[in-house]
Amino acid sequence: MRTPEERTTTMSFTDIFLQQLINGLVLGSFYALVALGYTMIFGVIKLLNFAHGDVYMVGAFVGFGALSLVAGTFGAGWAGIFVAMVISMIVVGFLGVIIEQAAYRPMLNAPRLSILITALAVSLVLENSALALTDGQITAFNTDLGFNGIELGNLYVSYTQVVLVVASFILMIALELFVSRTMYGKAMRAISIDKDMCRLMGINVQRVIAVTFFVGSALAAAAGTMAGVQYGRIWYFMGFLIGLKAFTAAVIGGIGSITGAMLGGLILGLLESFATQIPGIGGEWKDVFTFGVLILVLVLKPTGLLGKSEVERM
Amino acid sequence: MAVNTVSNPTSRVDRLYAWFDPPGRRWTAYALVLAFLVTGPLYMSNYAMVIMTNALLYVVLALGLNTVVGYAGLLDLGYAAFFAVGAYTTGILTQEFGVNFWLTIPFAVVAATCAGIIIGGPTLRLRSDYLAIVTLGFGEIVRIAARNLEITGRASGLSGIPNPSLFGWEISGPTAFYYVFAILAVIACVSSVRLLHSRLGRAWLYVRHDEDAAEAMGIDRVKVKLAAYITGAIYGSIGGVFFAVNLGSISPPSFSFQQSVLILMAVILGGMGKIPGVIVGAFIVILGPELLRDIGSLRLLVFAVILLLIMLFRPSGIWPSRRS
């Protein structure tokens, strides 16, 4: 098998395009999964949940811990990873509910900026807990997957990438069905329109908010575990940048819109992958590119791609 | 929805604040604080003085951000960008071009004004959540640019920024800089109070409370918001100018998102729009982690938990504005 460097040197334009398309899809589906949590939580309580990136980080660590626990029974291959991911989703889902009950619920009637600071404080608590527990070291996320993949001419797609993208899409479809077909989904959509009226209609608003946090956090945990599998290393600060990017994705898609979050995530992932091919935008400049796109989208179309325009009353 | 921002007017803490209402008591309190500031170096160790200097810098920065967030009600998550603009302007001008330190201040003010217009101009029409993310993106762009550009010294930053001198007397050492920052903080406080009571200050509060009504009364809300943005930028930039000469070296990590968050915390923890509250907030975010230094690596965790508890028990901040 040739090394990635050798492949790059012999790649044609189409090959580069397709390779970046695949990389972008993988990255984009992580962004989309995290962005979904942002957008759902914003929908029901109008809070920019800054702790969401750190929930993703906790998801990666819980997934890692769960994998070490179940590796004896299921092995560290796909079966083990699947079980670990489900465990991580459940545990982190409840963590999300605890965060909502302890930190956000008492603040719902406080000024809007105060609850935002509470979210920042929760983010600090999660980050520093992870820092204290891991000593700030990077943890290697080892699996038995190896680097097998499909080689199509000059193109290389690992099985891991394929499975992760498919899994992300399954989760997104499941979420779409949950929101559009179930009672809780309907309540969620109703609450995002008018919370007080929902309460008058006999909807248990608090419970629906808790369910929203559970689902949003579980999706972030799934993304965290998958990112651990894909990139092979996890650390306490990994949630920060992806939190920002996913937030950007949610805003590009139109915050509050579920389909928008998925679309925004994929678009952002693809844009970033392709941007690395433009001369001069390698490395750190790609983040400048991302935020530049964000600002451009907001200036040209402030509601995001699929967001509904609304008159704001603070 | 009507939100009561005054937590509980009869609570013990609020009665304590109300005790300061009569002008005689208030001026006595000002005199005591000033006396403490002036005599500080007599009984503070060098270490304590460095920490105090840092806290005073944060008073300036928090008061600047308070103009944006507290007065005009615009959430800014990239305030460290303006801090960086000031610091790098001074760093580059003194080091690369040999400009006298005091002459760099007007340049820093102009640079901050331009930055404020560039970022504020197109975005101030957006709704507040989007404004938050745009400012965040802008903050990151400035930091990454500073990290990658040749003129800003890339990741290692600029070092060897010379000490300023005043009438032939070189400002160096902890005591001198302590006084520089004390004077700066006092100027920031006084100007902040004067701004609040000016025509512009009243327009800010009006726009924050009810944009539509303000506009109906003939206030140009975009212009007024832009003024708040630029004012905040200038405070941040001047803070950065003195930060740069105090340390003698600057590097990108000083201007990260965490820095912006820390300044914002000072504002909201203390009480948005309330000057004494913001000052208390600035001291808490700097002195808090220092006082907790004994517990080592856990100190930021403990600090975060304390912060969370303060917000839960006093959602409007420690010393909130009574006006709303």
C-alpha cells in the first residue's frame, strides 16, 4: 500500500476533488451531529448552549471508557465500538439532562445574558473536570479497526470513514423522524414557537425541554465517540473548536432549523476540506476562512439558509 | 415577557447597596477606595502588586465591554480582538518603527475605531445572537491573523517592547506600573460614568430597553449602537496599549476566546450596566483564581463552580443596576 504522501503527488484534479469530498463529508457529519444539539436546544429555550462542545468532549471520553470496559466481551472492533457508542449516548444524554436541571432551569426567567454566562460556566466546569481527570494529557483512542479501506485508482477511502458517515446519516434520519413523527417531536416544535401557549395547552414543557437536552447531548456523544475512532486521540480541549464550528454550522443553516443544522454542518465540512486545497489557506488560515464565510452568510442572509425570519423582542 | 431583573429588593445584600445611596456616604466610599489605591504599594508585596495591576487592567477592559454589553445591550464575544488591536499597534510601532510610546496611543485609538466600524458596520443590524457569533468569529480571525502574520511576530509574538518614559523618568517596575494602571482605571471609571449620563448614554439605555420606541423618538439605533461599539473598542485598545508596555512582550494566546469570555464574565458576574458591580466583577475574575492558587490544578474547576453558584443565586449579577 502506498503512503498518503505518495498518493497526493500522483493525484489528478478529479482525484483531489473526490478525496476532499470524502474528507469533507466525514468532517461535515461530525459538525452536523453537534450542530443539531445546538439548534434543538436553541429552539426550545433560546439559549446558545456554549457547553455543547464540551458535552461532545465528555462523550468522547465516556465512549473511550466504555470501549475499554466492553472490549473484553465484544472486542474493540465495530461491535465493541457500537456498544460503547450506545453507552456513551445514554450516559451523556443523562448528563445533558442534569446540566439542564441544575444550571439552566433555575435561570429561565433571568436576563438572557445571565443564562449565557451560566452556560459558559458549565463549559468551564466540564473542561476543567476533564483536565483534572486526565492531567491534560492526550489519550490515545485505540481500536482494532486498522487502516483497511477501498482503493479506487488514486483515491483512498477507509472503511472507518464510510461507516462513520453512514452512521451519522442514520442518526440524522432517526432524529428527523423523531421530531416530525412523535408526540415529543411535535411538542418540541410547538415549544419553539410559543412556550407559554404550550404550557396553557397542557404540554409538560419542562419534560420536553429535558428530552431535548437528552437527545441533543446523546447526538454530541455519538459524534464525540466517532471522532475518537476516526482521529485516534482525545483530549480535554477537543470540544472547544468543534463547538465553535458546529455553532457556525447551525447559524449558517439557520438556527432553530433541524434540516438547516444538517445542511450547515455538511456545507461547512465540505467548504473546509476544499479550502485546504486553495493555495495560502492551509493550516490555521482555514479557520479564518470558515469564520469569514460565516460573517458573509450572516451579512447577506441574516436568517441563515433555512431559518425563518422573525422579529426579535428581547 | 416582563422579567424582574432586581433579584429581591428587600434582600440583605441589596439593603447593603442601598446604604450607599446618600451622597455623603457614597463620596466617603469613593475617598476610601482612592486612599486604598494610593497607599496600596506601602503594604503590598511585589507579587500582590502585579496581581493588583492585572486586576486594574481588567477594570478598564470590563468597563469598556460594559459600554457595549451593559449600556447598549449588544453581546460581544470577541472583545479580546480590540485588546489585541491596541497591544499590537503599540508593539509594532514602538519596536519596528521606533515611535515614542505616547504617540502610539492615538494610532491605537484610530485602529480600534476602524476595527469597530469594520466589524460593527455590517453586523449591527443583525439580531443579538447572530451578533454574538459574528463577534466571536471576528475575535478568532484577529487571533489567528496575529499568529500567522510576519509583522505580528507569528506564534512567538513581539518581545522587547521598551518601557515608556514620562518627562525623562522611565516607567518600570511593579510599583510604577501599578500607579499607571490605577490612574487608567480611575479615568476609565470617571469617563464611563460621564458617558452614561450623557445624551449618548441615555440613548444607549433607551435602545436597550425598547428599540422600536427609541427609533420612534428619533434615535438612529444603528448609529447609536455603532457608537457604543466604537467606544468599547477604544477602551479595549487602550487597555491593550498599556498591557503591551507593562509586559514588554505580547503573544497570540493573550487574545484568545478565553480572554474575551473572562472579560465578559467580569461584566455579567458583577452586574451589567452598573459600574461598581463591573469593578467588583473584574476583581473577582482576577483575584478569585489567585486566592485559590493553593489547591493547584483544581483551582479553575473550583472557580467555575463558584461562578455557577453566584449566577444561580444572583442571576442579575452581584451588584445589578436598579434601573431596569
